[in-house]
Amino acid sequence: MSVLAHVISNSKLQDEPASTQALAFILNQDVALVSAIVRMLQIEFDPGQVFAEEVEKGSRVDLTIYDSERKERILIENKFWAGLTDSQPIEYIDKLPSEQSALVFIVPEKRRRTIWGELRNRCESEGRYFEENPGEVAIFRAKVIEKNSISKNLLVTSWKHTLSQLLKQANSVKNKQVKRDILQLQGLTEKMDDDAFLPLRASELSDQQIARRIKNYVNLISEIVKELQDKKIAETESRSGSFNELYFGQYLILHGRFKVWLGLHFEYWKVRGKTPLWLTFESRKDNNGDWRDVDYKCIERILNDRMIEKERNYLFKPILLKVGSEQENVVSDAVSSIVDIAEKLNQEYYADQPLD
């Protein structure tokens, strides 16, 4: 994750305004970068300055690219997952001069097709003829034709395509600072794309196997916990369960000494693959019976497992699931993995670390 993406995701800053300001900053460092955007959009004019978040007649345009005579040529709306405003796209299109100008939406790749359909519907509902150009892959392009036959350019492209074009330009002139800035913005946009709400497909809504599989995973956690309790390896912690949009699971205490969390971690499953089930290490008891933070480096040495993932102050151990087997065998195999972890910690952690 880039520094920019990290700062945005861990603060009250909003991603869309931050990306707008970052893109404006990058473009204003070199007019050749603005020219690269103009070439990509296939709009012919001599580019001038770029301004961010200008307010005009009650509407705020994210980015405005002017020509050398200070005329508006390109209006850019930067989107991640926010919806269109009531004034988009019609009021924005009406601002444009009729020739060699464009309204451009830059969106996550996964959203390009759905927002294009919404823009088309809004134009047609306002009596504008929508003439699409099917030639390009990376950019959706159309002429929006008014009743007086004046046409305006409407385009939708992705953050990935836009920033790749800027990166090519930065590389061609060996501008390392601009390249670093572009890579920072790429990190933010990739994170936003990863957090995408994917458009629903009819087949998903009616696929009962998806519901069955999710229920299977939830049941697996319950069965694994029950078997660990039966084996006297674990007991449930007072915070009996935990869940939010990122995870669903159960707090456990292994051998009365190590507090862990076992569950479905949707974020790690999405990003890392491997397995839906993950184990995290929370705390351990000292010789007075008080809970203290675990030493993560010590746990890494004891488990000596290359599959352990580290993020901030957490260790995530994937619990691999046995494929092609009945539930009883899947549970037994997962329990064996956790028992092995519990035994290693019980035997070696306090030999490696003092009891306090």
C-alpha cells in the first residue's frame, strides 16, 4: 500500500477529494502531462492550466483543464464509489463549448460499464441523442447530441488507464519525482478498486450454492471450536463472538494461557486467497494471571511458518482447509493444525520469554 493510500485509509480525509487534489498537483508539475491526458482523450487544443474543485453556477467540477486562451476544454469528474449528482452529466455537458471539448469521468475499472449505462440513461431521459463510438477498449466515448444538433463529447475511462498514460510520460522524460507522485496515486486508486462493490449478476442472486457455502464456513467455525473444547485445548473467551464487514469469528483461550481469534477474515481471504479461515494472536497471561500483549517475533520464531502474514501489530495464520472431504474430515484436519499451534506455544513460548 502506498503512503497516500495508507494516510487516506487511516484518517478522516475522503478519498475522492484527495485523489482530485493529487491528480491536479501531478498535472500542474509539467504541461507535458496535461498534453498526455489531452492526447489520450483525443481532444485537440493547446493545453493550459489545470484547476481543482472550481465552483461554477452551484456545481463543483473536480478538475477543469483550460486551453492556452483560458477557455474550458475538459471537465473531469473523479469517482470511486460515490453516485452521480443530480446535475451530472447534463449540466456539465451544457457548460462545454461545442467543439474539441469533453466531459470525462475517471472511475474504477470495475465500475466503468455500469456508470456508462447510467450516463446513457440520463442523457436519453433528457431528450439527448447518445451516439456511441464502439472502437476503443480503454475509453467509452459518445457524442451527446442536443436538439439543435450541437454535439458534445462524453467519455468514461479508468484510473488504471489514465495513470498508466501519465506514467509513460513521466518515464519518457525520466522525471523521478513525478513518477513517485503518480505511483502514490496509483496505490490509492488500487486500494479503492479493491474495495469495490461489484455489480450484481442475476446468476449470483439465484445461486443457492453461494448461500450454502457461506453457511458451511460459519458452521465449520462452530464445529472446530466445539472439538477444541472437547479436547480441552481451548475455551471460549468472554467476548463470545466478533463480526463486522471484514470478519466473523470467535475468541478462544488456548491452554488457559493464549488468547486468539479464529474466524472468517473476508479481507485477507479476498487479498491473499489461500483460505477463508484465519487465526490471530491476541494476548497471553503473565505469572500473576494478567493479560499482556504477545511478543510477535517470539511467535514467528516458534511457529517458523512462511505462510504467516504480518500487518501492523497483528499476525495472521491461515488455517488451510482440506478439500474434497466430508465436513468431519475438514474439521478434524483444521483442529489438528490449531492443536499443533497451541502445543508449540504452550511448550516453547514461556521458555523463550520470561513470565514477567
